[in-house]
Amino acid sequence: MIGIATGNGYGIPFEERYALFRKAGFDSILLWWGNDEMATRVDRVWLAKAFDLRIENAHASTNDLNALWLEGAAGNRTCNRLLHEIDDCGEFGIPTLVLHLTNGSNPPPVSASGLQRVEYLLRLAEDTGVRLAFENVRQPEHTRYILDHYPLPHVGLCYDAGHAHFWTPDTDWLTLYKNRIFAVHLHDNDGTRDAHRIPLEGSIDWEHIMEKIAVSSYHGCIAVESEYAAGGYESAESLPDYLHRAYAGGQKLEHLLQKYRNK
């Protein structure tokens, strides 16, 4: 099963977008859960069902995350927004919500007030039956702290291959949390920026990555999180052509995964 992120740099209506995902061969989608999309969450969930696209997970909004770790009303507002996004996952039957814990390269340190807010998120997720997949981002400290200090069945990792390659090449996420991987984001880069290119169009060692995923707890889809606008592609390309290449990249990863699972 191969999935695609619904926000990939093409500003076309979701009904047309989902139809093209299906035509390209994708079985599932990764939803962006922020409120800045062209359609409501209800409409996006309904369209996924209409086009028989499985919702692999939703991605929580990412603005003002550093406020979580600071005293004050801004952190409370960020926490309340994330609580609402967890609640909506429960309402729509979306099994996993992917979350970032910080913004940028110099976030505030892990703090008591931040941990209290994170615990609110963890309790609601448990009550609503939603798994929280904390993503490896620029700085590893916060993600590692939460995973290490909250070994709960509904708390795990979203492994982002491109982030790991560019930002944290010395952290072996797939070994550290091999039994707690709830989601994956598979995209490529050349090690100089977070480009979100199609897998096998950068310098990531995908043989190594897929071998580790094969022996991990992850059994979800091959989730391609490539973005045309961020990828630095030089010439204009239609969405159907781009999706054809993205699906082909996903197929190559799927073949690698099966190779190592069959060993």
C-alpha cells in the first residue's frame, strides 16, 4: 500500500486532487490537519471516503509550537488547538495524529509547564483512542524526551527520513524506537536542505532505511511526503506527471521493504 501527502504544492481543488491520487495508483493519504486548507476537515474526510482513499494519519498544525514550553496564555492556546485536533481525529476515526513539538533550530528547553500541556494531549488521546506519533524534527531533544519518559501504548514516533538525513544524521531513530514507530514520512534530499523530494531523487541510503523499517513495528503504508514546490524542481510539471513519478518512487521503496521482510 502506497500513500501520498495531500498537500504537495499544487493548489487545485481537493476533489480533483483526490481523483488524481487514485488514478496514479495511491491507496491512502496523509492529511494536513491545519485550518489553512482549501476545504474543511469534514469535506476532506468525506472526499477520502468517496474516492476510497484510506486516511493513514493526520498531521497536526505546526504554528506557535515553541509556546508550549513557555509560561503564559500563548502556550495554553497552542495546547487547546492541538487538543481540538486530537478530538477531531477521534470523531472522524483517524487512528494516528502526527505532531511536531517545536519550531525552528532554537526552541525553548523541555519545561515543567510544557510537560503538563503534553500530558493533557496524552490523556485526551488515550480517551479518544488516537495514537500520537511525535515526529523527529530539527532538534531531537523534545521528541526524545517525550518518547523516553512516556512509554505508553498510544505514544510513538513518526519517522521522517528526510529530516533525519538533513538535521539529525547522528541519531539512529529507527533503532532507538524500532518498536514504537506509528508513522513514516518518506522523502529525499541531498543533505544540504529539507527539500522533500521524491524518494530516490536525493542522497538518502534507502536500502539501509528500508532494511531497518522492515524489522521495526511499522506495518503501515509507504507514505510518500514529497512536495513539488519545496523540492527545487527546475521545470514546470503537471500534477498527474508528478504523481506518476512519486508513485514510482513509492513502489521502489515498497519492493525494498518486501525484500528485507522476506529475508
